[in-house]
Amino acid sequence: MITLANRTSSAIQFSADLFKQSRRTIILTGAGISTPSGIPDFRSEGSGLWSRDEPLEVASLSTFRVAPERFYSWFRPLAGQIYTAQPNPAHLALAELEKKDLVHTVITQNIDMLHQKAGSQHVIELHGSMRSLTCSSCYNQVESEGYILPFVKDGLLPACPKCGCILKPDVILFGEQLPEGAWSAAQKAVRQCDLILVAGSSLEVLPVAGLPMVAIDRGAHLIIVNNTPTYLNIRADVAILDDVAEVLPLMVEQLLHG
């Protein structure tokens, strides 16, 4: 295992070699891949969202059902940041690898759709996305376009066009199960891969944090790129403690042109 406090050419070279040897590579991304795009993560000490708010009080399904306006009051700044965010070099690097058939699937914990904006086609969204909203009463589903901007700009709560009840973003709140289809697809992907790259995830949220373990227990190689250590660094072939937006483009450059 190579564990590095800073980027080094040897770690990037070794990672590129693992990519070249792999027949089926998948990516698992967390909030850390989107922080360079201006979207805050949840758990970073001092700057994470949960350092300021109690998640069960503002972002749980029970809170939304009882007091949706409380959820939306908390969610409005985050929704604005997601709405205006653009892919950063890490997202673009992974999209380039998929374009070259060097990445088969991106599994993400993020709801910001930045992988798709960057060009990635095969994305599994384990925590849902801001793409759509669903009525909390009649379950009518609508595209978020036309609802999110008025909410971000003027604080207008999105209302169902059929029954007038509050629409809920199709993101997973505390107390909700992961989408069955997405979870099944993610489990299948990790069982079939021979290389998994974890990018920008602290691997602290179950059950998603257990996915890389499933892969490596079946013989897959593991690369981790994250600002802070994870519980699996000791099992990784390469663990780089650095900014994904700087490391991943260098890794792609080495892989494609090195």
C-alpha cells in the first residue's frame, strides 16, 4: 500500500498502471468531489453542514412530513449552491475516462448531478438528485426545472400542480431507504469490478461505506483519493490524501498520455 500526504508521481503512476490492467473499473464519489465546485460537504469540522445544524432536526423525512417549511428554510442556501454549481476538473476527469472506456460506472452519494453535467453517462445516484420533485400527498412527480429557481430566488415553496400540496425533492433524507433500483445496481457493480476508485468520500455513511469492502473482498484493487483518511486506507493499493480536483486530472493525464 502507498499512503501519501501529498501527490507524488509514483502514486499517480501506480494508479494509472492499475487502470491499465483493469477490465472493469468503477468509481465511488462523495461530497468531497463537489466541494471544489462550491457545494459544502456535510461532515468537515467547522465547515460541514452538520457542524452547524442537527441533521435529524432539519433534514429528516419526519421533519419534512411535519414541518416542510423548516426543511426548506434549511435547504434553500444549499439548493442555490447546487443550482449554480458547475463541474470541476475532478468531474471532467472521470467523464473523460468513461469516454475512453476506462470507467464503466460512477456510483455517487451526491445529489448535484455534476457528473452528468461533466459528461458521465453511467451514473448511479444512491441518494437521489435535484432532477425532480414528488408530491407528498398525491405522489405526482415533476421535473425540478420551473420550481427550484423561484424557490431559490424568492423562497416560494414548490407546490404540486395537481393538488397544491408541498413537493419534496427526490433526494434521500434521514429516515428514508436508499432507492431500491440504485442500490441493487451499485451492489452489482462492485461485485463485478476489478478496480474501484473512491474519490472525495470519507466512507463514514453506511451502507454505502461498505461497498468498497465488497469489491476488495472479491479481489478488486482499491484506490482512494480524499483529503482525509478513511477506514479502508489500510486496505487500499493506493491512498492519496489530497484534493481530488488536482489529483484526478493528473491521474488521467498520466493514464492517457504518460
